[in-house]
Amino acid sequence: MFKRVRTWLGQIGEDIRQSTDASLLSSMRFLGLLYGRIDRELPIDQALRKAWGRRLPSYVGWRHMFGGIAYLLFMVLVVTGVLLSFYYRPSVDEAYASLQYIATEVPFGWMIRDLHVWSANLIVLAILAHMARVFFTGAYRPPRETSWLVGVLLLFVVLAFGGTGYLLPWDQWAYWTSTEVMSVIGRTPVVGGAIAGLLTGDVFVSGATLSRFFALHVIVLPWAAFGLLVLHFVVVRKHGTAPPRGHVETQDAGTPFYPDHLLRMVIVSALVLAVSISLAALFPRAIGDPATPFELPEGLVSSWIVVDVSLGLFRTLGVWGFVGFSALGLLMVILPLVDRDTEKGLRRKPVVLGVGLLFFLGFLAFWAVGRQIDSVPPSVEIESRILEERAIPTPEASDVSADGDAEARQGP
């Protein structure tokens, strides 16, 4: 009986193997899960083994894993984000309550939520580490400038993911941090007011803002990220990993993708998942009070690295600090279009080296400064809004009223 079942299953497997086109494996290459080319003349299992047998350059090692770590964390964010969207309700009346329900009632909901939060932090560090390796090894220069440009755009998309998702808990910390960020963006010269108005959809952060952020977070940005990821993998496969300066690769050198590099990927993936889950279990993000647009919280608790960096910029350098660091980021984007000399190292290009160091070290410095900030700064707009809601006269109105009372007492 068991022998007949094994024979039957084996025949089914053989039929599927013979009838399945090996070109289906191309999707794995587009998603960055397979390196070698696909031989479409072979059965799918043989084509897979042949692709796995591709030899990678000998200089490819552990330091090249940061890009894969960022990709793994992105997939974790996608999976946990989809699970959270089953229960999250993007409205002012229900957002906070749905978050409480996820954290307290849904089985392992607190773990999924905090894994999402920590992955959003770790992916920023992984992308920056990947960018730093590419920058300081000069791997952004021709013919790999397209790969660099797409990679930097992916960083901006990840930052947009975090920025739009930060407001979704709709607690006091998320609300007032987003309010401060929108206020700074609105004061940015030339385009700031238009951008802030487009994102906010109201005179201040409100339900319209929550709806727009949710739409960007779950509809617009995922498509943008998917397109950029596919393009990034295509150009990386075309040009390969940049060799060190002066390196000459022999024909038989290097290591096969399977099992050497695949084993390295499995080890790193296991470590990253273990660290992410451990951080989510040991250091969960607390939930603040429900968002109240007309009441300042006693303090702020940040849950995202980029928020710390932003607060450090705003509070120390003001709006021009934000503008300056944004301009520095744009310089990093166009760097391959300016630095096209592949012969000289960075030590012989002090301006290029200075831009890179200023960007990476500046990020770390403002992160350290922002970690110390836990208060909401008073502003004229926020105070006047709160006073108006509470029907408390402003100081100017009080002065006018006092003058009027004095005149009334004096009589005609």
C-alpha cells in the first residue's frame, strides 16, 4: 500500500517537473533570491541546481550581507504589516482602540506589532551600513551609478514608510511628533508649505492626515518599493559586485553560491530574526494616551531612529538644519554623476570624502542628540489652538478686555 502511494506521488512529482517551465525561476532572480542565470532548456530542478552552482567572486564575503539584511527586514515589515492591517482601523475614532485591541486581545498581536516597530528601526541601520560600504569602497562609480541611485531612492522610500506609519497609532506621542514635523516642513522655504498642505490635508494634523498617511503607507509606497527593488536587483545582477581597487579575478577563483554563500545567507538571516524577535519581546514600545489635538502631553517617547535624528535637527539647528541635511542627502544622490573618476581613491578626493563623512557621522550625532529629547516644544500656533478650544482668551485679548473695563469704570 505505502509502496503504491510512494510510486504514485513520485510519478506526480516527475510529471510536474517535466511540465513546469524553468523560466518560472526568473521571478526568484527578480526578487533577489537567485543569482545565476536560468537555463530554460533544462527541467526546472536541473535549471535550479545549475543556477545555484554559479561561482561568486572571491572578494564577496560577510561585509556584503548588509543589503541582504535590509531586504530580509523589509520582508518582515511586509508580513507583519499585512497581519496588523487585518485589525487596524484608520479612523480617528477607532485607530487607537484597534491598536489597544491588537496589543491586548489578538493572540501574539503585541509581538507582531513590536516586531514591526523594531524591524523599522533595524532596516534603517542596515541600509545605512550597506550605503557606507558602497560609498567608502567607491562602488557607486561607473558602471554602477544606476544601482547607487536606485539604492538611495529605496532609502527615501523606507524613510517615507516610517514617517507615514509613525502617526498610525494615534496616541499623544505619535500625534505631537507628527505635528512638529509637519510644522517644520511647512516652514521650509519655497516648497515646504505646499508639501505640508498636501500631506496634512487640513490646517493641522487631523483625521484627514491619518487617512492620507494610511493610504501612502499601505498602497502607494509598497508599489514604489517593489518597482525599485526589482530594478535594483536587475542592475546588480548585470554589473555584479564591485571588486576592490587593483583586484584581478582568475577564472577558477571564487566560491559557489550553493552551498557557501547560501549558508552564509541562512546564518545571517537566522541571527537577524533572532535579534529582531528578542528586541520585540524584551523592549516593547509603550502606548501613550489617546491623541488629543488640544492638549499637550507631558513628554514624548520616540520609537523610531529617524524621529530622534529629526528632533535633534529641529531643536538644535531649526528649519535650516532640516534643509541643510536634506541638501546633503541630495548630494549623496547625485554623487555618481559628479565623481566619475574610477582610478583615484577617496583619500585623494577630500570633497567627496567630506560629504560622505558629514552625512553618516551627522546622522549618528543627531541621533544621539535626539535621544535626549522627550518634550514637546511650545509654539504660537499650538498654544493659540489650545487656548481657542478651551475658550481661554489670549494675552492680547485679555489686555484689550482690561482696557475696555477700565474705560467703562471711568465713564463717559
